[in-house]
Amino acid sequence: MSNAWKKVHRMKRFTMGAMTTPEYYEWWSKRINDNIPGLREECIRSIEEHLQVVPSELEIIKQDIEKRSSELGKKIEQLEEEKIRLGLDVDIHKLEAEKLRKGKNKAKEDLDSLKMDYNKEEKTKAD
């Protein structure tokens, strides 16, 4: 504390001393840092309780991020399952296409064979 402040403080007490009332004296005894009243213990306790109950903005943001992360995780799982199902569908279609291709090739070979046999028979009849 500076000496100038102490001097002003003493002067305030001296000039105010004669005019004090019990209410003023009570206010004066509770004040801190020049006219800022101190907090009562029950006010401090209720503020601390309030702060414990009310989540901070950071906590709210954290909870929101965790919720979104969980939702996105579920969505990723669904997409992976769908990808697997679609992959299986593609494999099935490939197998069916291969089977049809083989069947077509076999039918073509059989047709070619029949044509050759027919041509041989026709040639034999002509001779």
C-alpha cells in the first residue's frame, strides 16, 4: 500500500467518523478494495454449487462432438455392411455371368458340331 493511499484512507475515516450510522458501519466493514462489498459465505457456496451443476461451454461442445462421433461411427458401420452386401451381390452376378458365358460357349460349340455333322451328311449324300 502506498503512503498516499494510507493518508487518503485515514482522512476518509476521520471525516466520516462523526456521520456513521450502524448500517453504514456494517457496509464499511464488509467493503473490500474501495466500495466493492465482499461476498457472504452462503453466496459463495451457492455460486460454487451452481458452477458444479451447470456444465461449461467446453463440456457442452465436448458432449456434442462425442454424440456426433457416435452417430458417424454408426453410419460408417452401416455403410461397411452395405458395402459387403453389395460386394457379395457383385460376386453373385459375376458368377452368373460366367455361367451364362460358359453355357453360351457350350451351345455355340454344339451348334458348330451339329453344322459340321450336317455338312458331312449332306456331302456324303451328294457323293
